[in-house]
Amino acid sequence: MRAWQVPSFGLANLSIADVPDRALGAREVRVRVRAISLNYRDLMMIGGTYDPRQALPLTPCSDAAGEVIETGREVTRWKIGDRVLSAFSQKWSAGTPSHTKLRATLGGPLPGVLAEHTILDEDGAWPLPPHLSFEEGATLPCAAVTAWHALVDHGRLAAGQRVLVQGTGGVSIFALQIAHLFGAEVIATSKSEHKRARLTSMGASHVIDYASDREWGKTVKKLTGNGGVEHVVEVGGAGTMAQSLRAIAIGGTIHVIGVLAGAVEPLDVRPILMQEVKLSGVVVGPRESAEAMGRAFAHAKLAPVIDRVFAFDEAPKAFEHMASGNHFGKVVIAGAP
């Protein structure tokens, strides 16, 4: 089969290879990949900054939608023709993560899904919500599950609460949609005038230009009557943490998800102590969370926001587009024709 691989680190080295199909294990399924979505982690894996010790060559990407075309002899959860989504960790079905579960992730260290076919553990797949296309479904496994696991599983999101989302990447847009699903208010940040308008059209009550307002955390506090927000979806990391701490309510939770603004910065921990702020690290989530989210999305007929769909042969262009930061929502690659 054809698969995109990096034989050595660097996006310039991403190329199509002919990879032999291996035999299925007893509890595995073979899936024809119909669509793949990209995450910032995929760029880091390709560049060697996420795990410099990753064995190469590597087929990147973890988020796929497709249909089952073959099942192992002991598989009971799936049949040929079922529409499925990949689970980020092939071994994390429920409960808390462990080292073993977090080392069974697609797109590093396990082979990824940017290929004609992929092999999944039968417990490492979950149903594609029936109202979604393959392209829409492919956006869910990491970004949507991460936002759900943060706000719903960790944060116990409730109607009437306030959520701050940063930027317009996949996790942030899904967090906005999930917050509205639960009846919460959303405040957002973006430096792009066009993106701020789109966030407003999606229901954000306030959208702040973080480029011109360097003290946007204080602005959030003022917008909430100095009460702050109960949840911050922190995708910036250390570079935005100080402002997030200014924006958070007493007893609120900062869901630490990304490091787009940097991983290491000096941090004043006094606000964490004095306001009983919770810092909650989030690494996607288990399959049971994905399935619960899928049922909620299906009930609400919630549609993901897709920025652009690239052809399978245009994978490098898709990564370049995501790296530019110009996207709004998810970048998707169609399956091989």
C-alpha cells in the first residue's frame, strides 16, 4: 500500500513509500482510510521536536476516518463495512492514563494513519457519528476528544459557566462548540480580524485581539465583572500562562493542552495558591470519552469546522498550510483515491 513516511526528520523529507500490508492480529481490524486530519503534534513528530528518539521511518498522523475492510478472527466489536474512527491511544479504553497507554499512540511511536490502509486494535476504534462525513469525522479523534476530556471529564462543565479559548485551532474551536452545547459562555482570543469575526459569528460573546492587548487576561477579568472564567483552554502553554492566571476565576481550572507559545517561562505561582486554581494536564482522552462525545455530537447534529481538504497526494502542502497558522478549524487530507 502507499503511505506517507519520513525516513529522516523534516517536512522536506515527507514522501510516499510502498509499505507492505502485514497480516492482522486476532483482535485487530484493517481500515480503508477515507480521510485524515492534522494536529500540531504531527508537525512536531515530523520535525523531530516531539520525540527526537522516535524510530524512523515513521508514517505520521493519528486521526483517521474510514471503513473496516478486514477483521481478525477474534474481533467481536466490528464487522466489514462499519464506519470507524481511530483512537489516539490504541490501549487507553477507559480510566486514567498509564505509561503503557501513552506509549501506544498512533503517529508515534506506533505507525500513523497517513496511508491507504491502517490497522487498529478492535478496542482502538470507535463509531463515526452517523450524521458526519468521513472528512468531518476525521477531525474528531484528537482535537475534539481533547476539548471534551478537558471541559467535561476533568472540568465538569456546567451551564452558565464561562470558558476562555485561545486562538482558532482545532481544540479551541471544538471547545467553543462543546461549551455552547452545555450552555456555557465563551470568550475567545485571536490576533486576526477575520478570525475574530468568525468567532463572533459562532457565538463567542467577546473576542479579544491578543496582539494589541498584551494584558488580555485583565481584560477577560473586566468582561466578567472581575469574577473571571471558570475554565481556560490553555493551548499556548508557558507563554500565555501568566495571562490565563489573570483571567481565571477563584477555584477555576486551567486545562493545559498545548505549548504553541512556548514550553518554558518563569511563572509566579502565588495566584495558583491564593485563588485555589487547578492546573489540569490533558493528553487527548480514553476511547470511552470519545464515544460519549460522539453520542452527544450526533444528538445535537454538531458539525466540525473544516478549514480546507487537501488531496492525498498534497499531504506536504496540507502540513505547510497548518504550519502557516492561517487555518480556522481543522486541516484535512482526503484518503487515497
